Amino acid sequence: MEDIRKTTGGAVRGTVTDGVAAFLGVPYAAAPVGERRFARPEPPHWDGERDATAPGPTAPQGPTDTPGMPDISPIVGPGWVPGTDYLTADVRTPEGGGSGLPVMVFVHGGSFTAGTGRAPVYDGTRLAREGAVVIAINYRLGVPGFAALPGVVANRGLHDQVAALQWVRDNAAAFGGDPDRITVFGESAGALSVADLLVAAPRGLVRRAVVQSGGGSQVLAPAQAAVATQALADELGVDPHALVDVPDEGLVAAVARLGEHPPDLAVQGLRDPLMGLALLGPVIDGDLLDGPPVDAVAAGAASEVDLLVGHNTDEMALYRLFDEALGVAPPDEQALRASVARLHDDPDRVVDAYRAAVRGSTPAALHEAIRTDWMFGVPTRRLADAHAAHGGRTWRYLFAWGADRLGACHGRELPFVFDAVGHVDTGAFAVPDTEETRALAARMRTAWVAFARDGDPGWPEYAAETPTTRRFDVEDADTDTPDGAEQEVWDGVR
């Protein structure tokens, strides 16, 4: 059965299946082509009814089906699906719509160079059946989205996300949603984006936010971003000003090549806040971002936004799969300390603290634990503490499920949040369809929707004096000691 809704850009025609209406590939901004390719997004418009019955194109990016590499396509998506009209939203809403439903806007991850809202795991059907309007967005990636280029506006991908939220506010009612109850949630690069949006989005646009495996510290300073820009220009043999003239195919290929031998910020005396996991990302631009978002939150920004923030206990275990596929040997003691020296001025103190806390029995295991905390655990705690300190309603979680060697690795909570267990083949994430996993998925889906609906996911609020944290596992439990004493080595380190 078909369903037609009117948006600010024009009418869209979707489909209704099993009680959920889906409108796919709906533009929230005009196609980023020509003069708009490296400019701020502009509103869309079309005549007549737009077919929204099938997914649209994706932002230019590399393939996700590289032979011999782990299959993460259920979460990253199908790679580059050509087409210029990719600043779009996939909307799912209960049939008949009603009115006043909470709205959940998902920002996908992918290291700011890959990903799409059309990835199989992000199908919001089961969240919509819980009584929410669920919207997954695409945004500019890679060089068009996040490279700091001379002569053009910075953070174009972040500007896209702001434009998408404004479109959602203006069109929520058309899909049965409440424009005053918008929750933005994201994972990985999407979580870093959500943390940025806490301060970059206009006040009042977002009511609630969920930051899954990301914090508010990992933005690039101009000097750090300039290293990647120059490396891209050198790779392509052009002046940095000329990068805007390189076709998308050339930019995607250059980013892929640099991913194999990324520029070393340490050589230039700079730390890498993205820890080598991403070449590009949001940059302090004096417009959307005056500094790391956690600093603005610590000064009182976004205290009116309800915040749910968390990470997975074994985040970096995912990247072991890629190292193994590439034939990269696990680090020995010397390599461990050399790696930690890029993060901390006293690597011996860090390694000794984590070894004393029994966070790993081998250098490789310690390496994973240390990098998990540096990139995910510590930023999560800092953002939660900063938000709660100014009276912001704050909740925190830990995702700990993982019955195999991957443990609770990066991204593994996503099939549970979207209740995709048993509905989607999770590829390399290998989530089995069991009674236990389905029950955990139902609990997480219910918690996320309850947070969007009522501002309460179902456990006590987080505060400095009582840092209550929900630990999701086969059996859930709350803890007031989510962080180990070994994390004290990071105090004052940025």
C-alpha cells in the first residue's frame, strides 16, 4: 500500500508494510553539485510527487566489499551508490502516523569517510513499531564533507547534519512527529557528530541526544586538520586550493591511498585526537565549533538537552579483525609502549597502571584496553561529568555483551539498539539469533525509545556523586563504579 505526505520540498510517495510507513531517500537539502559541492546546504524543491519507495544514492566513498576483509556492510552500508541527490533522509513512522510522536534522528558512523543511513542494521522499522518516528540521514563525507580546505566553509558535513535537523523540525508533523521532541542519536563518527551538535545546532532544535561510542573531545585543531589537507594535495599532485576541482572519484581514491600510509601527526609535534582511526573529521572553525564540545558543555552549554552517553567495553577488538586480515602482527612490549607514547607523555606509567589493573595478560590485550579507554571510555566519562555538573539530565550506559573473541567491540551494540537481531545478517559482527540476544535487543530498543519519548531510559540519572551506569549484558545491572582506577592516568591529558 502507498502513502503520500507533503514536505516543505514537495510531496513524497512511500509504502506501508506491516503497520509501518517508509519514505526513503527524501531530500532534506539540494544536491551538493556545482557551486553547492563545497558550500553550505540549501533547501530542496521538486515538482509533483517524488518516488520515496526505494533507497537513494550514498555519499561518495570507497567500497565495503573488499575481498579478504571483514564484512561490516550491515552497519557501514553498501559503499558508494552513485547519484548526486544524496543529502537525504529515510523516514519510518507508524501507519496512520497520528500526531505528537517522539522523533529519533540517527547519524551514521564510518570514520567520516564512509557509511550511509540506508545500511541494513539502521532500518528503524522496529523502533517505529514502538511508537516513534525514526529518521536516518546521509551527509557529505570525506573531502567534500570534512577536509579543511582553503577558501570554502569548513565542517560541511556537520552543516548538513544541522540542515537535516532543521528539516526534521519543519516536517516532523507531516510524518506524525512532535517537532519539539527531537532526539538525535549516533554511533562512532555519528556519535562524535552528535557531541558536536550539542553545541553546533541552534538552541532548542534538539530536545535529547544519545552519544554511542564517541565523546566531545575528538575534534581537530586547524593545525591538525591542515596536515591531512596537505597530504591529500601531495597525494594528488595539486595545490590545496585545487582540491575543490578534483572529481569525487579522485578524492575517494586519494583518501583510500592515504589510509594505507596516513600522515604522522606526531612527527610534527601534534597529537591525533582521532587516534589514526580517521583521516578527516570535524575541525575547530570559529563558526560551528569554537573548541572541543566537551569544554563548551563543561561551561554550561546544552544543559537543557537530555543526554544519554555510553560506550562498549571492548571497542578496539573490532580493529584486530582488520589487522589480522592485513597481516599486521600484534604489538609486542616495545611496540605497545611506542604506541602509548603517542597518547601520553609517560607511557610506562600508563602501561604499568593497566597491567596492575589486570586489563590484559599480553601486550596486545593491554594495547586494546588502553586505546579503548583513550578513544571511547575516557571521553564518555568526561562528557557525562561535564553535562551533569551543570544540571543537565544525564544517563550513562556500558554495553558489555559479547560471548566470543570480539567481546563488546566497536559497533556491536547497534543491532541491539535497532532490534535487528534475528532480522539482519550482522556480517563480521556475528550476533547470533538466540533467546538471550533477542531479549537484550528488546530491552535496548525499549530504553532508547523511552528516552526519546519521556526523557528517561529506565535507570537512575548519572551524577558525579552517584555515577550510576546501566551495564547491558545477558543480564543487565547498574553500577556506581563504571571506571577503573587505572583511568586516572588520563587526568589532565588531552
